[in-house]
Amino acid sequence: MQMTAATYNMTCEQGTTFSKKLTITDNATPPVARNLSTYSGRMQVRPDVDSSTTLLDLLSTGGSPEITLNASGVIQITVSATATAALSQGGVYDLEIEDSSGVVERVIQGTFELSKEVTR
């Protein structure tokens, strides 16, 4: 059963490695972590929701920046210091997961604030 996406506002410090972990659970009481080992994930950051410009494009299929998903329900988001140094603005994001049958679920969304670097 799909749930409404959670809203979580992130702050990225320019020029540093950005890393966030979140755990996806079901609606049981108590919550049980979902096995995400057969899922793929994707996340984009854009200046605003209607923009065609992509500031960051993350995939679980390899590359950098990246998203990893595991059987313990953990989603790990990692963006290198080089990639965050190249950012000039923040925006908005969402993260979607897709199961092996093609069902897509948005699990989290929010603002992606950029705290600009002073030390260069």
C-alpha cells in the first residue's frame, strides 16, 4: 500500500560531501522496514517544481551522485564534495522508488537549501 510522501527539508553545505539516510517502513504497528532490495530509486533537485533545469540528478543505477537502497529499508543519498561545490543555488526535490513490476512511489519531498561555502 502506497503512502503519501513525507515532507523533509534538507540543507546541503556547499563544498562538502552531502549524505542522508532514511528508512522506509510500512503502516504496521510497530512499523516494519520495507525490503527495498528489488527497488530502484531516483531523485532530482530543481530550482522550482516547474523548472526544466536539473541541479542534481541521482540514480540508484550507478554513477555519482548516487542513491543506494537495501533490504533493511534504508535509502542512502550521497553527493560528492565536488558536486556540491558546483551548486550555485538550492531548490526543491523529490525521491521516488520503483518496484520490479514498475509501480512508482514518491517517498519524500521538500526544499533543498544550499548553505554557501565561505572557505574555498
